[in-house]
Amino acid sequence: MSANAHHIEDMIDHNTELNPQEISQLTHAVKHSIRRYLFDLDGAKPSDMYDMVLRQVEKPLLEAVLEYTKGNQSRAAEFLGLNRGTLRKKLKLYGLHK
């Protein structure tokens, strides 16, 4: 496990919040990716960007949390602030269900 994964694990285990720098890094990465997408459109009109971005972020989020919880959906739902039924619906949507 990487040092960053250990850091995240410690924060989750100790129920602490991410520090502002880590949140800023994630925000910056997302903003950069969206700007790059818009640039690459080269004048073409985008559509359904909101749903596209949510899908692109949500699937890896679910994958990472499930990996971290070793597939424990109850624990994953708790970490994500979702109920298990909602998590299972999302897992099915992304083809991540067992």
C-alpha cells in the first residue's frame, strides 16, 4: 500500500477530515481535466457534461472505496455516506456488483 493510501486509511480509521491541501489537489485535478476536455472539443458543442463528469468521477470512487474495504459493501456505504441499497444500485449501474 502506498504512503498516501496509508494516510487516507489513518484518516478514515481516526474519523478525521482531509486537509485543505489534499482537497485542493483533487479539485485542481478535476478542474484541469474538465478544462482539457473543453479545449479538446476544438469548438464542438459539448452536451450532457454534468452526467459525463459525475460518471467519470463516481466509478473510480466506488472502485477505490470497495478495494479499500476489501469488498465490504456495508463499510463502503458508510464511508461514502450512502445507504447500502443506493450503493448496490450504483455498483450495478457501473457493472461493479458481484
